[in-house]
Amino acid sequence: CLVIEGGTNTIRAVLEYVTDSPPVPVVVCDGSGRAADLIAFVHKYASDTGEQVVLESMHDYLLGTIQKTFEVSPEQAEQLYQELLLCTKNKNLITVFRIQDRPEGNAPELDQTILTALFKSQHLSPPEQLSLALTWNRVDIARSEIFVYGQEWPHGALDEAMMQALEHDRIDFVKLLLENGVSMRKFLTIPRLEELYNTKHGPANTLGYILRDVRPHIPKGYVYTLHDIGLVINKLMGGAYRSYYTRRKFRPIYAKVMNSYVNTHRKPSTFARSAGINSMSLVTGLLPVTSDMALFEFPFNELLIWAVLTKRQQMALLMWTHGEEALAKSLVACKLYKAMAHEAADDDLDTEIYEELRSYAKEFEVKGLKLLDFCYRQDAERAQRLLTCELQSWSSQSCLSLAVAANHRAILAHPCSQVILADLWMGGLRTRKNTNLKVILGLLVPPFVKKLDFKSKEELQQMPQTEEEHLENQCLDYDDNGKHNPDAEALLSDTYSMKDTKVQENGKVSLTDSENTQYKDYMYDHDMRHQRPLKLKKKFYEFYTAPITKFWADSMAYVLFLVLFTYTVLVRMEPTPSWQEAYSIAYIATLGCEKIREIVSSEPVAISHKFSVWAWNMWNPCDAAAIIFFLIGLVLRLRPYTMDIGRVIYCVDSIYWYLRILNILGVNKYLGPLVTMMGKMVKNLIYFVVLLLVVLMSFGVSRQAILFPNNDASWRLVRDVYYQPYFMLYGEVFADDIDPPCGEDPSQPQCVTGHWVTPIAMSMYLLIANILLINLLIAVFNNIFIEVNAVSHQVWMFQRFTVVMEYQQKPVLPPPLIAFCHFYSFLRYLIRKAKG
């Protein structure tokens, strides 16, 4: 009951409230006047023991005040006086809120006073009190009045409070509950996580829009499953990323947990039925489901993704500060926010939503960069480990690959990343001056390799493994350890409940009670005091497998191909292919095989996903189109009656192979940003061409129709419409055709009707096209130049990373010799398949 001012009936109502069973606490606003001031006055001078000595001594004063305030008779005033005395016998149920104390900074608020009065009633259990404080969002009251020393909590009470705090986005309460011992590993279960994704509380988000892309035709009231969320994560992260929720080993775990849950709570979801709840497999039956089982080893990772997808930025920041893998979490959050912003723009949502999501992504970008910079200043070697270790909980990605996915150029341009890239680029080589020249000499004169400087065995062991070496070691570990899946064994073991998984150097999985997360790390600590040099055979191996060597070998082979292909198209073509043409055919054919190998060997499982990951680099689909175009020309060239057509296709195809040099030049520190500018300008040029076509057609059609009214229907008319207006853009105005001589003179042709319109239309056309649109295009290009030039260093660093990763995965030999590498890899694949 809240008392503000009030009359005589208010005093009687307060008396009924405090003497009722159960009693109702009362909050009186002192200073609001009349009854409220009288109740506050007697409350102030009433004794806590129930004695009324002070108030009885003030009997006459109180009677006079009552009569003056309510204008009642002495008998009525006496009755009200007795009612006030009865109220004070339950003083603990009355709380006074003094309005005049508001200017003071330490004075309690009204809601705090009301909550304190409710707690005084002694009828609310601690969980009920906590729920009430959480509903009112008064963490200060919960901290001072509820979480007191010695307070005992029923089992699961704090978990329910945590669930309520997460659903209602109560950041301070989540902090308070974590401080008071709530274990997220015990709290977060699959049903609870699904419930969080399906909650109607919290800010509006774009999750539903994105979910419709991966789950079309969603019925009304559809309950999101973790499999649905996994599909959304895969879509937003892109590339080869696969969420844990969509992996095969998660399905039996999900089925077993949800089977136990739905028997007592709700019907199984669609994914739960598809996962096999109604027909449990042997693996599912063995999976333990106990109250202590931690299905999410890193619960803060799962909650961070939930907070990001539901657009709870402050909650996401809180989850980022707790748990493990802070750098990886910041990069994943950044990537998700950027992808969500892109989806919001595609769905034509409010511009504010797009800007908001971009600002959230920027905040995580800054936090990730600051964290890496701090780690690098503390320990450079461990910071490099942080960037290169394989993160099992993030689709086996590394922080470097996540930074590329998030387009976080600042992290890739950081000295820590550049040191790693320099090591990977050089491989086993250790040269400082004239590196490129030495590598070229080593390729041209193999004995020169012996004179190059190489890293020691210990230094090579400390370097991050290449993907090829990693796959090789995985195969060896698989052969050594048999066909068992250690991850599945760990999940299906009863001892998995609250232990961390530690990946040992031999690839086996063991369990440890340590709270420190262990990663599968590709760097090992070695004693550096005794460095052993490499043997000659190992030197040659390290030289030819280094990415820098592969790059120069590939570039030299490409230049040779261009020279021979140029010779092929410039000289007379014979019916039988010359050796120059045969080399060009072999080069392009083996390059096509390499593109197929890149698609097949990519990480995703589905072919469509493999192709989308491969096509992410725009040069790859362009290469594929040029190769197919060349092969079509080859087929036509080998036939005598279509040889000339095949030769023309060769000539057209040579245009692309020369433009492909830009891909090689992109590695250069100075030319790389310029190539990026060209790419951005070409994209913007497409929009400009649309505008130009509108203006060009408006003039070209009218000009052609006026000057040549008697043309017959033919496809040449389309060419004539565009021909002269297009070249007018470059300054060729065709002066003789602007206003050709005509008239009644027999020596001159007769003037067509409306011939005077053409010069006027041409003047307007040149004014708009040459002056307005061309200058608009120049302004756009200038803006792109300023934008890219401002971050040219970061642009080059980013391109450098993509080049290093590309040549790290390439075979040793360039086309056409790459066919031997393909044969060797295929042979190894058959041997491994034969061994099982």
C-alpha cells in the first residue's frame, strides 16, 4: 500500500492493512500532506517495543493537529488518534519515504523504499525477493538486502534467477549472480539455450529475418531449434565455418538431452525428431544425461553468440569479458554483426538498424585489436601462439582466419600478425637482403640453394604448421590411434561431466580437472641453446616448399606461358599445333586440374559449399571461365573448317591472361593497393554504365530515327544506335554528320523532316554525358582513391595474408609440371583408402 496525502479513511485503511492476516506492508510518503504526514509523524516517535509513552505525552498536540487537518469533531479526532496508535504497534510494516530528502544524493528512491517494505513483510522467500528485485531491476537492493551473509538458497533458485536475468537483459543482475557463485557450465543446458533463443523479451532483432533464409515457410509459432541457429551461424560466418550445432556428433547429444527433457516438459521439436528421439541409436543410449553434465565446455561462447544474434550488445560485452578465447570471441562477434548488418541492408530494414549493427561490430573490432596489442606487448611469442592455434570450439579456425573472415584489416596489419606471415612466407629460409633475387637464383641454379641461410631444426619446430603438414600429421595420428573418434569417446564417457578436454601432442584426447583451456597448438617450446643446422636434403625440401619459392616458380612459369601463348596467337597457325601451342595447352589444362583440386580439397563437405568457398576469390571463377573458353577454342581450332574461329577465341582469351598479371602484382607493396582501387572502381563503373546507357539510348534512338527514316529492319540498327553516340563520349563528334548539307538544290540531297532537331539533341546529350556523367564518375573514382589510399598499408597487409595462405596450400611444382604433384597426391589418397 502506498500512502500519498489521504484523509480519515486512509488512516483506517492503513490500520486494516497492517493488522490483516497476512499483513500488507505500507509505504508512507512523508511531506505529501494530511494523513500521510500524520502517519509519518507518529511512526517517527513510536517505540519499537510497542510502548506509546512519547506519543501519549503528545496527546493534546496530536488531537489538535488532527482536528485542524481533517476539520472533525473532538470525538472523531480521538478515534483517529487511537487508530494511529494501533498502526504504530506494527511499526515494522510501515516504511516512511521522505520527499524532502530527494536533493540528497544518498537518499533512497521510491521504488527502493517500496521493495524494502515488501521485504520487511517477512512473507517472501529469498527466491521470491530476488525475482521481485529483478523485475524492478534494482540490483542495489538485491546486493544489500537479499545477498546477505549466511543466506541459504534452495537448489536451482539462482539458476532460475539467472534465466530470468538473461531473458530480460538485466546485465547487472547477471554480474551479481556470477559473483555469487552461479556456474554457467552447470546452468547452461540445451533446453535453456533454446528457450533463450525463443524468448519474446529483450530488444527487437533481425534473427527472424535471417532464419527465413535458411528455413523457408516457417509456420506461425515455430520454435527455433539449435540446428536452425547453427544454420544461421553458418550463413553469417560464411566460408568453411561450421557451427557445432550443425555437426554430426551434436545430433545424438541433442537427441538424448531433448528426449529426457520433452518427456516432462514439451513436445519434441522437428530437429529433435529428425535427430532420432523416437528411435534412439546405440550411441545415443550410451550418452549420459545427468544434472552435472556440461554439454557446453565454453558456455560463455554460446551465450555470446546468443547475445549477438538477438542484438543484446551490453550482454554480449559481458559474455566477452568472461570465459576463454576472448580474442576469438571478439572476432566472431564482429563478423556476425557485420553479416547481420549486410542482411539488414538487403532486407531494406531501417537505416538505423544497419548503423547500429555496424557500430556494434566496430566496438568489438576495437576491443579485439586492443587485446591483441596488449598481449603482444606483454609476450610476443605467446601472442603469436594466440593467433595461430586451432580453436576447436570455433570450427577449428584460428584467430588469423577469423580476422580474415571478419575483414579485420587492423589485426592483420598488426606487427604480431605480420611476423607470423613473414615466417610463413619465408618457410625454412632465413634471408634478410635481396630475398627475391636469391630465391630466383635458387630456382634457376639449384646448387645455389646450398649457399642460402636456413633456420635451425629448433626454429622450424616452433613455426606454425602449414595446412599440408597439419593434414599429414592428422593422418599419421589416425593411423597410430586407430579408427576411434576421441571426441565422441570423451562425450560418451561418464567422466566427461565437469572436466576439460586436453589435446596432447600425440593427438590423443585426455581429461583434466584444470580450469585452464588447452588448445591444440602447432608451436612447441624447445630448448634454444643447442641449435642444429639442417641437412642438405632437408634444405632442398624447405626451399621448394616455402611459399615464396612457390610464388616465384609459379610467376616464372606464368610469364613463360604468356610468352609462348603470345607467340602462338601472333604467328600463322598451322593445322598441327606447334610445341609453343602444345605448352600453352598443357599449362591451361593442368591449371584447370589445379582448380578442381582446390575445390575438392577445401574444408566444407557439401559440393555446393565447397564451390562457394572457392568462388569467394573472384579470380577463381574468372580463371574457370577463361579455361573453359580456351578449351572451346581448342576444340574448334583442331577442326580444319573451324580453325579460324578457334584462333579468334585464342586471341580473345589472351586478353584475360594478360589481365591476370594484376593478381601477381597485387603482392607488391605499392601496386597492391592500386589493384584494389581498380577493382573497386570497376564495381562502381557498372552503376555508372547503367546511367550512361539511359542517356545514350535517349539520344541515339532519336538521332537514328530522324536522320534515317527509311531503314529496313535488321540487327545493324542496334549497332547504329550506339555507334556514333558512344564514340562522341571520347571526343569524336563526327562533325560532317552533325548537320549535313541538304536543301532544294539538285546537287544536294533532300532534307529529312526534323533534321534541325539532331544538332540540338546532340548538344544536350554531350552536355549531360560528357560534362555531367563523366565528371560524376571522376568524382566517384577520386573518392575511392582517397578511401583506399588512407588505409593502403592495411590493404596491402590484408592482400599479403591471402597470398601467403594461397601459396602455402599450393603444390610445389607450377603448371604444367603440377600434374606430377596431382598424380602423387592421388596415389597417396588411394594408399590411405586401401589402408582404411
